[in-house]
Amino acid sequence: MHKVYLKPGKEDSLKRFHPGFFSGAIARFDGEPEEGEVVEVYTSKKEFIAEGHFQIGSIAVRVLSFRQEPIDHDFWKRKLEIAYDMRRSIGIATNPTNNTYRLVHGEGDNLPGLVIDVYAKNRCYAGALRRNACRPHDNCRCFIRSNG
């Protein structure tokens, strides 16, 4: 996994759990991440601070986790279950008169840059994550199939 090192003082917003940071905060890269690839983020003192997906543009990294953990099938399954359970608890995901809802709403679900809408048994995925890096769309497909 590639590493991103921040300029001194630019980690302050991440310490407050802000979901991303601008390209101007980056001091250097360890390697050359591709757009959508998951990267580790370190302070200028080389301390781990977050993991997120890299983007070319003004918002350079959207944070997926503030701890070191694999961004794998289990990560996505857990995040999608949390999002689904919240929507079920307020009657959106299981409403018998409406089968359309937003399963994931980016930063609101601690998944910045990702939106997943459900239309009956179909889902519409939009995001900047690299398809072969994280595969949230595959996990969403399996999740919705098993949870209605």
C-alpha cells in the first residue's frame, strides 16, 4: 500500500476526524498511487493517522478509517451493515410502500466519496474508489441480495 506524508501541521483536521484533506496538505508520496487506490496517511513525523482512497484533484484523500485495518470484504460488509441497520431502524430500508432509498450517503456513513442508492432489488453505485482495490460494489451486491 502506498503512503502519503503530510506537511507539518496539516494533520490537525484529521485528528478531529475530518473525512479528507486537500492536495496542498501533502508533502510527499511513497510510491505513485493510482486514482481510487487505498493509501495510508502519515503525519510529517511519520505517525500513522488514517487510511483512505486517493484522488487526483483538490481533495486528495477521502478517509475510510482512522485506524490501520484491512480495507477488504469484511470492512465493506461491516460498513454496509451499519448503514443498512440505521436505515432499517428508522423504517426506510423495510418500508413496504417504498423500495427506493439511499443505502450509503458518503461522509454521513463514514464512507466519503461513496453513494449507493437502492431501487427495489437494484443498486446504483457512484464513487471514486478503484474498482479492483476495494470492490464496495461487489459487497453491496451480495449485501443487498441477502438483506432484501
